[in-house]
Amino acid sequence: MKRIWRIAMATALMAAAVFVIGHALGSGEREARTPAATNLERPLPILTESGVFERSNKGAFLKDVKPGPGQPERHLPAYYARRAYPGGPPAIPHDLVDDKSMGGKSCLACHLDGGWVPAFKAFTPVTPHPELINCRSCHVHPENKGNFQASTFQAALAAEVPKGAMPGAPPVIPHELDMRSNCLACHGGPAAPAEIRTSHPERSNCRQCHVQGAAPQPLFSRNGGGQ
Amino acid sequence: MNRRDLFKQMVAAAAVTAAGELVPGVSFGATPKVDSINGLTWKKAPCRFCGTGCGLLIGISNNRAVAVKGDPASSVNKGLCCVKGYHSVMALYGADRLTKALVRKNGTLVPVPINEALDLVASKLKENIAQHGKDSVAIYGSGQWTIPDGYCASKLFKGAIGTNNVEGNARLCMASAVTGFMTTFGLDEPMGCYEDIDNADVFVLWGNNMAEMHPVLFSRMLERRQQATGTLIVDLATRTTRTSMAADRSILFLPQTDLAIANAIAHELIRNNWLHSTFLQRHVSFHTGKTNIGYGTQDKFAFTDEPKTIDFAAYKKALEEYTPEKVEKLSGVPAREIRFLASLYGDPKKRVVSFWCMGMNQHTRGTWIQNLVYNIHLLTGKISTPGNSPFSLTGQPSACGTVREVGTLTNRLPHGEVTDPHAREMAAKIWGVPVSNIAPKPTLHTVEMFRALDRGDLKMIWIQVTNPMVTMPKTTRYRDGLKKDGRFVVVSDVYPTPTTDVADVVLPSAMWIEREGMFGNSERRTQHWEKMVDPPGEAMSDTWQLIEVARRMGHGKLFPYKPETHIKEIWEEYRQFHHGAAHEMASYDELRSRPGIMWPYVKGKETKWRYNPKYDPAAKPGDTHHFYGKPDQKAWIWFRPYEPAAESPDKEYPFWLNTGRVVEHWHTGSLTRRIPVLHQAMPAAYVELHPNDAKKFNVKNGDRVRLTSRRGTIVLPALIDRRGRPPEGQVFVPFFDEHKLINELTLDAFCPISKQPDYKKCAVRVEKAV
């Protein structure tokens, strides 16, 4: 008896399934007969364009956050000293909270918004790409200072901090924007190196005035210079 | 300066002149001596570039412009500029600046004294008028004309010569905005002002990449969002851009379907009864016009609308088919997003600003889409109060001031339409010409003007401050037309361009702060600047070129202005056209002393919100609004249907081509590409592809891609997921690059009402180039 019940149930389920699938296919056909636009995708971020706005809600706040007495400013030499070459991922100069956690819970606790750390007597640098939480896939923690072999590597020189084309003109951006499109992370607030800290973090559309100047181009000329 | 210094300077100047003569067009000069930033004289000017009209302070030293800062006293930008504004003065100093007149002799342009070139222009005008009639000559100017430039052009051609062959490139830029205002309100130009930004709760951007095209206003909007929690920015667009990145909500729609979306929003407002019924009863009437109105791609295309008054019930019935579900199928926008938009407009607690620019203007149904967006604001009564504002942004610094207010379009006079006898009488009286001089019918609008040159109906054209050989859609036909025998082309410009390349006479122009002038911006603000530095060589302002030619043609009596005071004299003469509460303009002396003044300027007061009696002296008191532009004293809601684009993708040409601008460059780049900072940031045009399409064609960033339309073909480097991202099946190309003329591919279809071409939609084939 039990078996008959089971067979009956299975048959009923199969019939139902056939009906449902058939109906779905049929309705698909019906829809296909009316020429319809497929819905357009929800716009996804364009990484090099979106970053500029990401911390803009913090800009007005950052304007008033400045190193106080006894809080040393960072400067560019220290900033570059953390990197093997300009644009390279900085190494982690402090002990790790937890050697195996993802950055979302550990690193970002401090590096998302920054702040003064009395133990290090320093302001925490803010990451320009908080969406990437596997921090330590790029940022390593040097365990000792020795070398296996000496290296003859010579790093590229850092871009000079650009001046405007004339007094008062906004300087160009001397670096690429990939992974570094979030301007205020590095240029705003007390952890920003003094040389590159913006005087006006409350202006949120940085690239309205500061354009790319990373790869110098030949000057425009009508016979081909702009090609 | 002692004698020894003077002598040294004279020797240097002589050497520079000699070198200049050896290699014409290239300036040789020792590095000029300039003061330090703290020793400069600062003078005010509106920015040379877009229609925002930012106030700038120009640092002057030793007859050179050497620095720029935003004018903190300007209510437009309050001290902030964009990258073009900050570098604007560098546009004066490109090494190939035109400093001498050029005349084509045996096929090549050779330098001549400017008086000889002006004689030739005048005699050619007279010769053509004598042989072929007054309608055989034309002037084609620009929204970058100063107000006195446009005024003199109109007075010379419409008043003295007697032809309505006067157009401005603003026909390509905001003609649909004008016809939109005229059909809905009966009067041109926005009712609100930039202060709407500081008062709005919701911003809906209709096809408008404001982050790049109106960056200073965009920043003001972001600032509003920062200060007022809950402020919402909705980007309703055909392509993902920097603007989408900053918006709270980004909605993509398929090209041309904005017409259906606007109707669906109106449909939802009515269905939910989200209407402002007392406003509707008192201030709105309902109308409809012709449908299936064509695209103007044939020569001599003509169209006249036949407006019919209907009632609310008929309007509601006509909207019935625009349900969000049906429009979803057409537009690709989910019905819930359409309902979301309707709920924003329909919420009586929310103040809403709609912004648009070229997306709605460069549209074969450009007038209609303006009507439809006004409908939404009128149904909800969200208009002419602070923060409630349908706001048409303008592309050029004086598209409003010169083209719209002075009326440098074939159908316009400085006050009113040429078809209106009162407008002709007023012009005749102020100009001092017989009323019979002023032709009562419009002649050629821009596209038809260039077609007439190609056909040979038009023999001579004088082009000032614009570069149509880069900007005309279907450029190849019009370039070939200009090169034909029997055509005479005069071009006034500051640099050599593809348009000077086809000229018979090139007149070197004094640019911007090298002469005195006024611009009028998007919010009805007139802004004056004085001459700050001398123009190079024999360069002469466009105003003075026109005066010189008018005098040579025997019209000197109409142009009695003195060199030192001509701008003041012209302004005070022109201002008479606008006397009265609806248009009154400020005096020359007031304009000179302030960073800008909005008209109507009545009894020392600017009018911030027109049609609102609280702010507008022309509006009858006693009610919230008074729409005094139309004979029935009402704002007109129009039923306008969705109609497809002139050319849509098909099997052979399966992609949509969209064209536009970038933040770094001004229009065709003839100025901004000569500013090293801007050129280096954006050195060449590109084609944006969706990453999936790029994959399909096996194209990486920088690979060469060929685009082909029915009109032309071009190879461009691909740009994938950088500045912008079009949806699948669409590509985008900026038009600033004279080496990559994308307009050779675009279609010269236009809005039959406004005659403005649609640069945003045509069909192309995409291939990887080998």
C-alpha cells in the first residue's frame, strides 16, 4: 500500500512538473513573439570614474581634521619608503592583529576611515580601494630586515609633485587612476602626506579641475601631433 | 624704463616681426616679462567656454593674461572653476594663432593686410547681392559670439542687406530648447535659476552627463546633497558615465525612448492622482499637434505644426497606451523604475529639478521631449518656485545671450519672430531702416543653409567663431559643397581649423578678453568684460570686422559707433528691444560694475523665478503663478507620442552611434587642444564599447576599431570601461578631434519643429580594424 502511494505521488509530481515546464516554455514563446527590448543592465561602476566620489561625504569633515600639537605630519619620503617603487603596494609597517583574517574585519577597522593611533604616534593611512578586502594578497608584512641576496633593482623615480600650469591653476594628476581613483583616501585628511594633502577636501568632484597628466603627450599640432 | 631698455625692446620687437614674416602663422618671441602672482592686476570676465557662465578673475601682467582664479563675487560659481576655466587664458597663446588676414590666391591662402581682406569681403557681398539677390549671401555665427557681435551681424544682414540668412551654431545646440519653451510657455529661456539647485530635494538628469559638461553646477548639486540629507540624484541616461557614478540611482534607457518614458511618468501621475489640481485648473491648457512629422533628411524639407486645443480627458485618453509595462518593453527600463520616477515627481513634499542639455536638444523629436518634461512639472505644479524647476542647460557661453536674446536665427529678430509685423516695426525703428527692408519670412536654417551652399542656391557665407567642418552632421557633403566653384567662404577665427582650410578669406579675430564684450548664460545672466590685453598682430574683434564691412558696403550710417565706446553704444541701442517688465536688461554701467545681472532686471532687481508674482514683476499678482507668454495666459501641456529615431540599428548597421563631449575639451578642440594641460589629458578621440561587445570583436583597450555608417567610415582606438560605458549594442565617440571626424558618420536628420540635428542616434557597423 505504501508503495502504491509513493508511485501515485511520484506520478502526480511528474505530471505537475511537465505542466509547469510546458507552461513556462509556452509563455516564453508568447513573450518572444512581441518584439521587446531586453531590460538594460543596472549600471555597474566604472572603477576609474567612481572612486572620485566615494569618500566625498567625508570631505567636509576632513577639512577640519588636521594634525594637532605632538602629532607629526607624514611627508612624501616616508610615504615612498614603504613602497618598492612609486605605485607599488606599501608594506605593512606594524604587527598584525591576526595573521589569518581577511582585511574586512581587521585591516579596514583602522584603514577604512583612519585616525590617530597613539601607540604608533601616527595617523592611519586610508585605503583608496576598501572594496578589495584580501589586503594581504598585495600588502606584506616584512618579518625581518635581512636579504637573501642583495638586489640591484633600481626603482623608478617618483613623479614630481606637479605645479599648476600657471599660478592658481589646478595641478594635473601625475599617476594612473587604476586602484587609486579615490582621491581623498590619499590626498585628504591628516594621514595624507603634507606635500600632497589637498587644501579643499570639501570639493567632491576633484576631476572637474584636476585632469590626467600621467603620460605626457606630444603637443597638439594640426598636421598629426594630436594623433 | 630708461632709453637703453627701450632700445633693447625695440630691437627685440623688430626681430620678432622679422621672424614672424619669414614663417607666417608661427609666433617667435622672447619669453615675455611678467610679474609675480602677487603683482598682477585682476579683472573680471565670464568664462569663455560653456553656458554655465562662471565668473573668472583674470590676472594681467605686461599686456598678457598669466593666471586665472574663480570670482568669489560671482553667484554662479562662487570662486570655483572647472579645468577648462582654470586654463582658459592659455587658449590665447597657441603658437599658430592667426595674426594676419589670409586670402586664397591660386589655391593657397596667403597673408594680406586686413584692410585688403575686408575690402574683398565687402565687394564680394555686394557683387553676389547684385548678381544673385540678397538671399544669396549668409552669415553663420555662434553661441560664442558676444552679444555685440550677434547684434551687429543681425543688424547688417537682416536690417541693412535685408536677408534672413542669419544663423548661429546654436541651431545645432539649443534650437529644440527654444521651440520647447516657445510651444509650452510662449517665451524663451528658463523660468528658474541656479539657486534652484540649493533648494531642490530631487534632481533628475535627462540624458545629461553633467559631471563632465557642466562640472561647476554638478559640484553645486553634490554640495546640496551633502548639506541636505536625503537629497536624491537620479541619472536617466543612455550610457554609464562619471555622472552615473555620482548619482544615487542610475537608470539606462534605449535611445529615443525618453519620449515614451516621459509619457509613462505622466500616465502614472494621472493614474495615482498625483496631480496639483488647482494649479492645473488655473494655469494649464491642453494641446496636441501633428504626428508622423518626418526627419528632414531631404533637401528643402518643410514642416508647420497644426496645434489643436484638447481637454484633460482627451489628454488622459491619449496617454492610456503609455503604461509602465508597455514602455518597459520599448525602453528597456523596468516598469518599477518608471513608477519610482513618477513617485519622485508626484510626491508633493519633494521639490524637483529636471536638468537636461544635448540629450534632449539634439533629438529628432527635440521639441516634443522638452514639451513632455514640462508636462510632468506642470501636472504636479512643480515649476517657478525655488527648487521646482525644469531646467534646460545651455552648451555655449552666449547661446542664450547672443543667439536667443539677440535673435541670430533665421526666424528671429532681437525681439520676436520675423513673421510678426510688430517685431519688424520695432526693429526697423531702432535700427533706423525702412520696415520694408526686413524680410517677413524665415529663409534657411543651419542644415538647409549648408545644403543650399552645396546646391548652389547660396553663393557666399561668412562664418564667425565656429567650426562647422567639424560639427556639421554628414560633414563630407557640406565640405564638398563649400569647396565647389562659385562659392565664396569667409571665416573669422583665432586658429586654423578644418573650416579655415576651405575658406577663401580668413579674418583673424580678437578673442574674448582681447576685446570688450558681453555673454548671456543659461540662467538669463548677462555678464560684461572689458578689453584686458591687445589682440595679436592684425586680429580684430568680430564686432569690429562686421562694422568695417558694413561701412565698406555703404551702410556706415547704421553703424556710427566709435572705436573706444562702440560696445557701450551697441549695448544701449540693443537694450531698447527689451524694454518692459518681461525682458528689461541692465544698463551698460551696471553690467560693467557687477559680475553679472539676471534679466528681467526691473527697478534694480533681478528676477529669479519668472511667472511667479512673488519674484516676477511681469506676472499679475493675486495668484501663485501667471504664465503670461501665451495668448490664453496659460502654460501648455502637449500630448506628443513616441516616434522612432530617424535611423535605427538594423542587420547591416547593428549598433547605435552616440557622440558628445568630454570635460577637457571645448567643442571642436580648436582652443582647448592648444592648451597643453588639456591636450595631454585627452589627446585624441576614441570609441567606447561595452566590454561584452569588445570581447565579441576580440578588441582590447587601445585596439583599432572601424566604425562605418551609411555616410562614412572611421578608425578609432577602443576605450573599454574607462571614461564611460555604453550598453551592449551601442558605441560612443567624442567629437573634439579634427583628426577623427566622427561627424562624417552622423546623420543630418533634425527635429522638424526646431530644425536641430540629432547627433546622438544613427546606425553604424563595428569591426576590428586590421
